Amino acid sequence: MSSSSNNASGFGLTVGLSLAVFARHYLKSPLQAGAILLGIILAVTLLIGVRATNENAVRSYSEATELLSQRAQLLLTPATGKKSIDEAVYFALRRAGVTQALAVLNGTVTDKQGQRWDIQASDLVAALSIQSEKAAGSSKAHASNQNTEQSVSLLSAEIPLAKLLAGAPYVLTSQSFADDAASTGKMTLNGMTLNVIALDDSIGLGNAILMDISLGQQLLNRQGQLSYIALFGQADGLTQQVNDTFAQQTSQHFDFAEQDQGEGLTSLTRSFHLNLTAMSLLAFVVGLFIAYNGVRYSLLKRQKLLVQLQQQGVPQRALLSALLIELFSLVLVGSFAGFILGLQLSHWLQPMIALTLEQLYGARLMPGLWQWSWLYQAIGLTFFAASLACYPLFNTLAKQPLARSASRYEQQSQAKKQHKKLFIIALFLLTGSALLFPLTDNFQYSLGLLGVVTIAIPLLLPLVLQIGISLVERFTRNGLWRYAVAESKELIAPLSLAMMAMLLALTANISMNTLVGSFEITLKHWLDDRLYADLYIRPPSDKVLQTQALLAELPKVTAIYGQWMHSSRYQKAPVSLMTRDAHSLRNSNQVKAQTDTHWQTFFNGDSLMISEPMAIKYRLNVGDSISLPEFEQAGLTALPISAIFYDYGNPLGQVIVSQKNWRQLQLPIQPTSIAASYAENISELEAILQQRVPLSAAQMYNQTKIKQRALEIFKRTFSITLVLNSLTLLVAAIGLFSACLMLTQARQAPLARLYALGVSRNQLRGLVSGQMLLIVLFTCLLALPTGALLGYLLINKVTLQAFGWSIAMVWDWQAYFRVLVIAIIASAIAVILPLLWQTRKPLISSLQQEAL
Amino acid sequence: MKLKSRYLSKVKLTLISRSIVLSIVPSIIRSLAVLSLSLLLTACFNESADNGDSFHASSGMGQLLDGNTQGYSPVLPGKQLSFPADHQAHDDFRQEWWYLTANLTTQNGEQLGLQWTQFRIALAPPSPTQTQFTSDWQTEQLYMSHTAMTSKQQHLAAEKWTRGNAHFAGTQVSPLRIQQDDWKWQSHNEQLFPATLSANATEFSYQLQLDSQAPFQLQGDNGYSRKNATGTVASYYYSQPFIKVSGTVERDGETLKVSGNAWLDREWSSQFLSKTQQGWDWFALRLDDGSALMLFQLRENGEKQQAFYSGRRMYPDGCGQQINSEQITMIATAWQQTESGRYPVAWNIAIPSQSIELSTQALNANASMPLSIPYWEGPVSISGSHSGLGYMELTGY
């Protein structure tokens, strides 16, 4: 008993002593600790940054509330085929006692510059009183949670209720939005000057422009109309109550739509968030490579020390524990720093994400929150990954024979064996994924396989470098340069980890660049085909006929086209049901697949077309039949799909029917938008329309303007991806830098020896730079095929499956050389800086440095 | 075409920092207490009570009540109230209310108290723009209603806010209706009685038949009710203490037949407030001799200031007697800690000039109102020189 406790305390003491020795070691060479910490910090930063951003977005979807109010359980939406609900429905509901209700009107308005803004108008008294009830309820339930969310009340001094209810031109926005979009405190929308009341961002208005419905109906010129009515409470009970109020005749007035818990938006945006997550994991892996490299290097430098400790009687187990504790402390410190930096990173990323989400999916982001659990998870994950990677190292070190002096040659041959082993593992992984890839059509599995490929790629590197440099060696003359190349081979082992991280980052960067570049070219082609008319006009509904008549009158108008659009649902998800005039139908769609008799059956009204994203999402093929609620209402049977067309501009599915079907479906006969071709300068036609209808400039788009806007939005959408990618490359460059720095320091002695043998400083510099360049070049060379491979998989598997976009892959040499230059610059700096430091030191101190 | 229609505003970063709570609740409580305070000033004032600090809240309802009265109609002495016209809303005055309290007995003999109040608050004085309103949504009137049901074991309260609008809230002339959503006083003709009062709250609902043959009691000087001695602050004010009630009440999924008596107060003004009071204790009591007693004490802010008392003894034939401050003694005898504060729920009341010596007992001592304002309002019984039932309101604790 006492001996075991003695043992335990003795064990603790030795662990403590070993730790103290390690601490002195790191104090002596802070660079080593710094390299490890750097890797961990970078890994955790990116992981947390993306995590915070993603989680906040998902939380925003699931907690989305009506503006200034609470979360609705049931929505009454316009009856099928209608654009709005009559406000009388709302009045009737309130009188009948369905008072947990909120009338909302949405619309789009334009400012003086022609920019479009979405506005929301609601019954603000109802919104605020429902919100304060929620606040009162939750303060009773869990008063402590109240502190995190701020709300505004009907009687808050910041809300000019008198003005708002009188329909005076006052709108409510978040402070950030007001700072950006209305720094003067005023906005002019649809010709009306509005006073902007800025509310604290935590109230959650996001980028919305909110106003009372009394003003909203005027501004949108939609008197008596509502977009939807939100109901609060139990969905079943509410449905019952509403049905009773309207004597079961509800379908004449509105449709019911039960509010999901954000699942709709979450699933719509899942692929987007998954891509971000994949990117962050990639960065995490790159960061870990750097950390691992640091650990390995520091152990290498302590090899002798560890042996000495063991010779002093420190048991292996104590040594191993001390090493693990050291690793854990580093992980702890690194993770914490990374956590804080990650939250900061997500500050910078969120606006970008918010842009993308609002543009593509119409989702509103709430102010960010963060959780301590992310830190614990990050620490756990990092420690797990790090110990998994380092344990074998620790083990071999701790168990090395006490009297051992491994020869250089032995070490080299062992490294070579190791490289071969890695290469074989990589080949195995690659073959496995090559076999599995054709079998999956789910982007999540594809992304998983992509992950496997990503892991396999860097494993290829050491052997490739080995072979490559051996080849070069053969063609080098004897002498200093032969020596340089031969020594490079020895550098592979210590440098390989940093180079692997670099390779990974390069590969990812090249592949993402390929994806984005290819997409941009595809989109441009698509837009060229899609936009055949010179001018696209979206007149307000009361001016459509007038606009059409005027266009028909003008002799220089060579063609008039129309587009009809209607919002429908397919399998509960929103889709657009649309048609165009015959010419547009034939010419504006790039068809991906079609039946032989496509156009004939289509114009006969016996078939329809769907967009590619919809076809992929629902696994529909040419020949399958689909039906929409509108079909059932008009008594139409399901129609077969006779063609699938490309669509890159819309997150929602699209169904195109012929004019004939459109009439059968009894959908509005007025076109939603009109397009025209003009024989002369298009601005002339714009001027005529502005004068004679009159239409505002904002209601017209000429072709160039649309293309410009579309590409602008495209670039913004991908900016987040590119930023993450560049960050990963940066992480890798930093990793390479620190590895080179350590290596060059370690090589002070051999270099000093060479100098002592008469090799000039310039020659030495050339030698070291040449070696490094050789290794970097081989890495970049390998990144070429692997980048192409990853790009191919991203384009043809992940993007296609996730977004439903087929993209023709275009290889971008320029982008390739750009990252190549970055890699070379990073390594050049990493080599030259320590060299310069070293050449300033006295020769003797370098000579006395330990050999590698 | 989706792309072209989506334009993007610039987005600024929102800090990931916990939002700082700027609690507005206290100021609402404070400001709504002012509203209720003025609500209590149902009886006429004989004494000045405007020394010391002003009781003005800085925001919210305080602004609504205390703000600039310019542009609103003033309350002037000598005005003849006329019915049924004055049952309607007076939108040119800043505040107004219809206030009913009822002491009911269920078919099982259980005692039940019921309160219904509809408040009107003008957000802006009448102006030319008002006549240019083109939409039903545009309004300058805001309505708030409270209703509560009190039994020995339970006290349930509900509140609602709506804009003044022909569809939601307001009054209608013929037949007379005072309504907010589905809470409404629906008369059979242009007079207040007979009428049906119905309301549906989440936890309870009721439909009551109301009738009264007694003349209205004009408070103060023929309906001109001074709020201070100088008369710079006053309201128009009348009551109906003698209302017969029958009807049904739904509670816990159970429908109960009820009957009893109710009391209606009607009051409107543009300025109730000129005061230093901290709160008040108010009683509406029906005595077993067939008379009714309205009585209150206004408590002053400091210890030094003497509380101000007032009352009126009223009879079903329409006559009544004012009771002056010095004739009244009120002493709290028991206190109750409730969710929203500590209230004096039992009192001894002595008015020697009227030969009245009473003690009051609350039916449910926990009848505090957990709404935007914390106050206590519930049914009481009296014993002593007279017996009977009534209502008590306690604020400012």
C-alpha cells in the first residue's frame, strides 16, 4: 500500500521534473513552441470561424421570427393563383378572436439610383404586443435568459408610434443598415422620402426595411392587400379557429402554410454550409500538419535529452506522460487563442455570408452568438488529432534504446521506407475512392470521398520528391551542385510535413480556382444565350398593358417578348412555374437533355420542361411525369418532362409550360415581364418608355446591365469561398515558413562547415535557395495533376450534386502560376531570412551548433 | 431572371457580443402606474395635492400621458354631459376609459370577481392630416384593454393592444358598441344598457348581460371632476354603480352560470396628472342598505405629506353625497407579498359622518395583475356597520 503510494508520488515527481526540463528547453528555443502553437492556433481559428458562422446561420433560420415579433406557427398565404390576401380576412380574424395574428405585406421598391430594396410592412401594434407577451412569458419561465435578447416595446421612446400609425413616412431599420444605406437618416424609395429610425442591431431587423402597414400599402400602391397573415400559438388549434371563422370556406381566401422550424431554409442552404465546413476542415488539417511538424522537430531536437533523462532513471511511462501533458498544454493554449481569433474571423466572414444567403436564399441572419462548447470541442478535436498523430512518435522516442546512436544512413533508409509506406496508403485510398465515386449521387458522400482524396494527395508527396530529386541527381555534374541535390534528398524527411501542408493548400486552391473560373465562364455563356432581347422591362401590374401597347406601336421595336411567372410548390418546396412566348421558349433555354419530339409535344401542351437543379434535386429525368397543385386545381393530369434546361441563376426549381398549358391552368394572362429588341440605340427606347408610360429607369434592364449585375452577384457569392481558400494557402505558407526557418537553423553547422571548406557565401546562398526551390517546384508540379483532379471532382461531383449546376471545366493556367508564385515567394522568404541572420553570426557559433 | 431582381445592400458586421440589456420594463411600469393613478382619480378632489416632485415618467406611456397637451381639447367646468353621445369615444381628448368591475356568484355559489377595462390613448392631437387619411390603417388612436377574473383560488388576467380603427377597436353609435377585437360591450340600442359584454382570453372567457335602471351618477361638479384644488387638472367623469349582471363564464373548459352586480366608470380628459402621489388605494363598495360607496386614498411621495382622501355615497335614485378628506380614516391591517409586490390587502375604514365603520377582506389576496403594469385589483367583502361586496384597486407599491 505504502509502496504503491510512494510509487505514485515518485511518478508524479518525475513527470513534474521532466516537464520542468521540457519547459526550460522551450524557453531556450521558443521557436519550436511557437511553431507548434502557430499550427494549432491557425487550425482552430479557421475551424471556429466557420463553425460560428455556420451555426449562427442555422440558428437564424430556425429562430426566424416575424420582424419585431415572435415566431409564427401558421401562415395564411394567398390562395393558389393569387398575389395577395384581402385585408378583410385579417379584420374578420381579429373580430372572431384570432388576435394572435399579424398582417404582413412584402414588396420591392426602388430608390433614385434604380436600386431595388425589399421592404416589409406589418401591423406594428400587433407585432409589438405579441412580442411583449412572449417577453413576459419567457421572463417568468427563465428570467436569466432574458439578458441575452433585447426587445423593443410598443411604448419604447425609440419607436415613434404616433408617426408610424398615422402612416407618416417613417421606417425602422437596424443601426448597421441605417449606417450603411441611409447615413443621412433618409431614404427615397418609390419617389417617397422616408425617415429612417435606427434600432439596435440586437433587435434583429437585419437588413430589413420595416414599416407600418399603413405606410407600406401606400408605398407599394397595394391598398387593401396583404402578403400573408402570421398566426401565433398552436397550429392545430389555430387551423380549427380559422376554419370556424370562415365556415370552412378558407380556400377561396387563402392557403394554410405551417411554419417549419427552419428546416426548409436549412435544407436549401445545406450544401452551401457543408462546403464551408469542408473548407474549414481542410484548413484544420493544414494547421495540424504544421503543428505536427513542430512537434516532430522539437522531439528531434530533444532526442538526446530524452535519452539522458532515461539514463537518469526517469521511467518510460513518466516520460510519455510528460510528453502528453506538454502536448495537451500546448493544445489548450493554442485552442484558446484560436477560439478568440476564430470568433473574430467569423465577424469578418458573416457579412459575406449574409450577402450570399440573402441573395441566393432570401434568408436573414441574426446577430451572432457564440458558445463555450465550441472551445471545448475544438480542444477535444485538436488534442485527439494531435495525440493520434504524435503518440507513435512519442512512443518510439520514449522506448528508444538507452545506448543508441542511429547512423545517418539508418535514419535515411528508415525514412525512405516510411515514404514508400505512405505512398502505398495514398494509392490505396485513391483507388478506393476512384471505385466508389461512380456509385454515389449524393453530394455529402461525394464530399466525404473528396475528403479521402484530399488526405491521400499529400501522402504521395514524400516519395514523389524522393524519386524526383533522385532523377535530378543523375543529371547533375559532380561537385558542389551534386552535393546540393544529394543533400536535398536528406531534407525531404524534415521538410516533407510542411511540404505536404503546402501541397494540400495548393491543390485546394487550384481546384477552387478552377471551379470558380469554370463557373464564371459557364455563367457568361448561359447569360449570353438566355438574354437575347435588348431590353427587359418589369412594369408594375397596372402598366403592363400600356407598355405592351406602346411597344407594339413603335416602328423601331423589332420584337416583343413576354414572360409569365407564378410561384408554386413541388413536394412542398417552392418552385417557379413559368412560360414565355414561343420564340423565347425556343431560343432562351440551353437544353441539357430532351426527347426527340420535344418541341412538338411541348407546344402541343403535352409536355413540360424543368430546370437542371430541379431535375437533380428530385432525381427527375426526361420522360418522368410531374404535377403541381395548379395542375390539380385546373383538372390537368401530370405532364411528362420532355426537356431539361440549364439554370444557374435560381436556387428554386423552375417548371416551364407552353402558353397553351398556361391558359389551361387559368393563371394570370398579364405577363410578369416584357422584353423587347430595338433597331437603334437601346437608351432611346428606355427614354421613350420613361416618358410615355411612364416607367422608372429602375423598372428596365438592358442586357449589359443585367449581365453586369449577374456577374457581380456571382463574384460576391463566391467571395467567401475564395477568402477561406486564400486563408488556407496563407496558413500553409506560414507553415512552410516556420519549417524552413527551423530547418535552416538546424543546418547552421553543415553550412558553416561548407563555408569553412571554402564555399563562398553567395554560393552557399545559392545552394540553400536552390535546394528549397527544387523541393517547392516538385511540390507545385505534383499540385498540378492533383489540383486538376480535385477540381474535376468538385465540378462534376460535388457542385453538380449539391447545386444542380453542370459546369464545363476550364483549366486556368494563370491561376495556377499565381499560386505557384505565392508558394515560391513564401519559401524564398523562409530560406533567405534565416540565412541572412546566420551569415551575421560568427562562424564558430554556427560550427558549434548541433548537427541535424 | 432571379439574379437581376436580387440586389444587395451592403451589410455591416454585427459584433458577436452579448447584447446589452436595456431594460425598458421599469419605465413602462412606472409610466403605466401613472395611467392607473389617473384612473383612480374617479372621485372629485377637494384639496390640492401638487406639492413636491413631479411624478412624470420619462418615456413610454409617461410620454403618452404627460406629454404636451397642446392641441387637445381642454376639460372645462360647466359643460353639460349628454347621453348617449358621451358614451362614445372622445378622440379630441388624450385619454379615456370604460371601466367595469363586477361581483358575481356562480350557480354553485362560488364568488367571482370580474374586471373589464378599455382604454383609449390618443397618440397625436386632432389635426388636418387626420382628415386626409386614405387608409383604414392610418390612425392616431391606440387602444388597450385589460380583463381579469378572480376567484378564491385563482386570479387570471389578460391584456391586449390594438390600433384604433373601425375594424379593430373603438366605439360605434347605433347600436352602441365599445370594442377591441373580440372583447366588446354591445348594446341593444344607442344607450349603454341593456348590453352584452363579452371577452375571450386564453384562460377564460365570459358573456354577460348588463342592465341598469338607475340614473348615471355625475361625479364632482356635475361631471366636471377636479383633480386638484385649483382645478388646473380635471376630467369629465360619470359612473353607474348599480348594474345587474347575469350570464356565463368559461373557465378551465367549464361553463358556469353567473349573476351579480357591476359598477361602470367612464372618464376622459387631456390631462389627469399634476401630482406628487406615490399611488392610491381605491374602493367601490355596495352596502347592504342599497347605497354604494366610492372611496379612495392618494398616498403622497414623502412621509411628511398627509394622504388625501375622498369619497361619495350614492343611491339608486341618482342622489348622492360627497365625502371630504377630513371625514375619512383608512388603516391597512394586513399585507400580502405577491408576484408583483407587497400590497395591503385588508383595511379598516371609518367615516363617522356617514355612520360607516367597515373592515374589508380580499376574496383572493393574490389578485395582482401581471400585465404591463403591476397593480392589485380584485373583489372584496366588507363587514362592520354594513356588509356587502365591492372592488379594490391598489397601486404604487
